Amino acid sequence: MSTRDLLIEIGTEELPPKTLRTLMDAFEAGIKKGLDAADLSYQVTHAYAAPRRLAVVVEGLIEKQADKLVERRGPAVASAFDDAGEPTRAVEGFAKSCGVTVADLERIATDKGEWLVFKQEQAGAETSTLLADIVEKSLQSLPIAKRMKWGDLPGEFVRPVHWLVLLFGDQVVPMATLGVTSGRESRGHRFHHPDDITITSPTSYVAQMASAYVLVDLVERREAIRQQVIELATELGGEAVMNADLLAEVTGLVEWPVALSGSYDARFLALPAEALISSMEEHQKYFAVRSKAGELLPKFITVSNIESIDPAQIIAGNERVILPRLSDAVFFWDTDRKQPLAAQQERLKTIVFQSKLGSVYDKSLRVAKLASTIAQQLGSNLIEAERAAMLAKCDLVTEMVGEFPDLQGIIGRYYAQLDNEPTEVSEALDEQYLPRYAGDKLPQTKTGQAVSLAEKLDMLVGLFGVGQPPTGVKDPFALRRAALGVLRIIIEQELDLDLAGLLAEAEKGFDGVLTETDTQDQVLGYIFDRLRGYLSDQDVKTDVFEAVLALRPSRPLDFIKRVQAVAAFRELDAAEALAAGNKRIGNILRKNEAEGEAGNIDNSLLQEPAEQALATQLEAVTTTIQPLIEASDYEGVLRQLADMRESVDAFFDSVMVMADDPAVRENRLVLLNQVRALFLGVADIAVLQA
């Protein structure tokens, strides 16, 4: 079947740079979805995006849908005709809906009887007649937070739309949307090529736009920016601070990138490097430059959207713009340093953390108490943990953080150092926010770990406790991140902490404010749901996780050790038989309401050789694994228990548990209870799947 290439380009005012990649991907996905739904096969698609356009090129798109046989099943023959053989009203209605008479319907035989069907060969539609609807639906489904309307233009979009290119091969497909009609006229760079550019075909699109000073390939443009910035930083004798988010934003701001370097007064280097970098990145979209030793240089790199004949003027303009920004930072710094960081505590009383949970100052008091408890369990300094927690939020009311919110914690660390606070206290002010995102570093100091855990647990308990857990789409307090952060700190830093106990301590800090009656259970369940995902990312099987979860352990580090042990046990030859045996034991005990009952085995009542052998091995294994359990060597425990496979199998092959003699029956139930208890010391292996 014949094919052509397709080009769709929607031209707009400058699109939001931070969401440009998302819009591009969504536009391509919408086009592919529409083509697939219409049964229009194609070879490959390419997505393009620049500040003033979104585009998709589809290679090898068929010119026409394939013909297909349409088949609709009607009533059963038995109910389609009355006793006289005349068609019923039901079958006449069916035939009419198909546009034929009852006589035109065919019959098919099935295992459930004979049915009437309508069959018709349906000719495929021309692709060109379907494209407008596909494009329209894709535009309407774009993830635009707030659609806007401009003047008298029809429709709503993220930005005003100025042109639409819709080419199927070399032919324009007619379409009208958002106040524009389709054609082959696109537009080049605003300054280098302000005239319209006539696109001759989809295959020439990328090259024609490049000749008009527009790099439409977002990935290619991003790489060009990255390479230019790296090369220019090397020429300056340093290395570029390559922030991935900044690189993505700059890529969304320029069509024809040209990297230029500028400088600023070296006196500004007296400010923290993070403040300078934040000012350059957030306000000016500049890339900072470090020396090979890692020290900030009084240089910056900006990416212009124009190839100027006099770049010195652009550089001078950027240097003029950055001066007041950095001067502001110096003013904020000097203002904050007129008093110690601790003097800001009173101002925290005026900031509401959450309407039912009090102020940020109230939160600091709770976190300080909990951090002290955690520090004691970690064997670190209680006083320093409490001090760090009380200072932790003080930088939120400083001038520097007011101007650069992303520096919270970082500025607190600098100010605490200048106030001669203990080293771990200063570090904890920054570490309290770690990890900030997936894969981020973790707090390294014991004080930082205590404060970070206390901060996150206080937030989880407080918000769950007043009935405000995260929903499927809303998590304004980032509780998912907090829960995962708690797990990562405890597990990856190997902290043997009991979450249940810490949650109980956290709840005490709210002194009757909480409205939920099962807050601890809710939070513990929520955290372990996050643990499920954490372990799933490490390829831990669901049944392995469930086998450990069945015991409801509340120490994450211990939980991980058990999971690792069960995963290793699962690979043993004896695992499947023992899992089945444990499941059988559990069923017998539950059926007889004997699950978990304590008792001693009466050896005089052991009648069968198989039960005698199992009891003997049980006693020996119990002695062997005791030191392994005390050392939390769960893998070693399960390896020892794996040796019981033959004894357990033999018991079920030759012993009738439900003996007529009540004493013998009870003794056998006690024996099974003790066997199962050994395995439950690690996990419920009955949960494991074959």
C-alpha cells in the first residue's frame, strides 16, 4: 500500500520553557494514539519543539485505511421468527439499523445455536480525511494546566496560535483550528529570518528550519547548548556548573543558541557559592563557572538566542543586569548577619505550619524532643540534636531565603557556622532536608540523621493524625517523599530503629491535638507501602515482601535482612515443598483453632516413626538456630530450617494429625505449632508462590 510522510506544526507565541518537553512528548503521543485508533499504520514518528512551535513528523504513513469486513451479530434465529415463520419486530429493527432487509441477513452456526448476522465489506477512508480530527484531539488532550483565550480568537490554548502547517506528502491537508487555517507556510527565527518559509515536504522540514535559524530538534538543541557551554567554560579555565533543570529551561528559551561569557566583580565571591549560583541560575538563566579545584570563578555563561555581529554589546548588557542582583544578595546577607540565627526563633511563632498543628515554632519544639530521642538511640549527642532542631527552621525568615527559597537549610548552615555552633549542629541544618529527591544523598552526621528523621516523622504523624493524608493526585506536604526518605536513611545508613516506637513518641508530642484514633497504624502502613515500591525497584518479588510483611515487623533494617533471607531461601530446592508444608500446617492449625497455641511436646505420645523423627530434628534445629536468631542471621536460620524438608514431608505422608485419641491429636498439633513457629521467626513462607 502507498505511503507518504506527514508533517504537523503548530506555531505559537513563546511556549512555557519548563514544560516544553512535556508538551512535545504529549503532542507526539496524541498523534500516535489517533493514528493507531484509526488503524493507520506508519513506520516511525519524530517529535520536535522550539520556543514558538510544536511539531510531529510521521514517516511512511499509509494513504488509505485498509478495507475491512464489518460484522454485527443480531438475534438468535430461534427468537427471530414467530411460529408462523414471520420475522419478529426485534429482528426487523436490527435489519433496519443495518440498512438492509431481514432477507439480506446471513446465518452463522455456533455451539450455542444459530444466529443472524449482518456482514458488509467497508471501504477504508482516505487518510487525508481523518487527519484534521486526529490533530484536533491531540491538541485538546495536551497537559495544559490553564488554557487561555486571546481576544476574539476562537478556542483556548496555552499561548496564542499564529500558524498551522499540515502536509501529507507535498499536499496541504485542509484544517481550521484555534483561529488559524492550515497551509505550508512556517516562520523562521524572529530576527535572523522574520519572513515566512514555505515547507516543501515533511522530509525537508528540519533542514529548512535550520536554514531559517531554528533548531527544531529539542534534543539536538540541548546538546548544542551543553557542548557550547562546556567548551566556553574550558576556555575560561574552569568547568561549567551544569544544572540539568537549567539546561532544559534554556533549551526551551532559545531557537538558535549562541553561548557567550561574561564576568562580575570578584568581591561578590565573599558570598556563599550557593547564593551566587542560585542568583545566576534562577534570575538570569546563567551557567556559573568553577575552577578545576571547585572554587567559584567571577565568570558566567549566558546562552543568547541571536548570532550577533557585536556580541560584546550582549555581554555588556548581561553584566549590567547581574550587578544589581548580586548587590541585592550582599544586602540580604549583611542584613541577616546583624543578629545570630537563633534570634529568628521568635518570628517562627507567626508562621502557621498547618491550621490544626500550630506554628512552625510549635513544630520545632516537637521535632527537637523527637530528635533528642532518636539521637539517644543512635548513641549521639542529645543536646546537639535538640539544638539543631530548634535552629532548623530559623533561616526560613531570613532575607536570603526569602529571596532564594531553594537555599533553605544551606543558608542556615552558613549562619550557624558563623555563630560558632557545633559542627554537627551546623551540618544538620542542611541535612534535615535530605534526601530532597529520589537518589539524592543522605545525611551523614548522626545529628543530621536524627533531625531529618524527626522532621519527617513529625510531619507524617501530624498530617495523618488530623485526617490529611496524601491522595492519589494531591500531596502538598510531600509526604510520599518524607516516607521514602525515612526508609532510605534507616536502611541505607543501617540504623537499627523501631518505627513503631518512634511513631508513638512523635504522637506524644502533639498532646491531644490529633483527631484520628489509629494514626500510628495508618502511618506505619503508609511507610511500608512505600517500602514495597522501594524493594520492587530492587527486583524483590511481591510474595517475598508479603512473606515478611505478614509478621508486621516495624524495624525497616530488620525487615530488609528478612527479605534478603527469604529471597535466598526461595532459590533453594527445598523451598517450594517447605512453603507448601507450612501452608498446610497453617490450614490445619486454623481449622482446629490451635494456631499459635503454646505447649510442650509429650514424647511418650509420639507413636509414629515419622513424628518421632520430626520432633527429634525440631529439638536439634531449635538449639542450632538460637544463636543465629540472636545475631539476626535470618539467611542462616532458613538454611538450617531447609534441612527439615524430608522430615516434614515424611510426617504428612505417614501421620494422621487428627487421630482418634484426643491426647495424641493435641500433641501432634503442638508439634506442628512449634515447627511453624520456627519459620515464623523469620517470615511466613507459606505466602511464597510456587
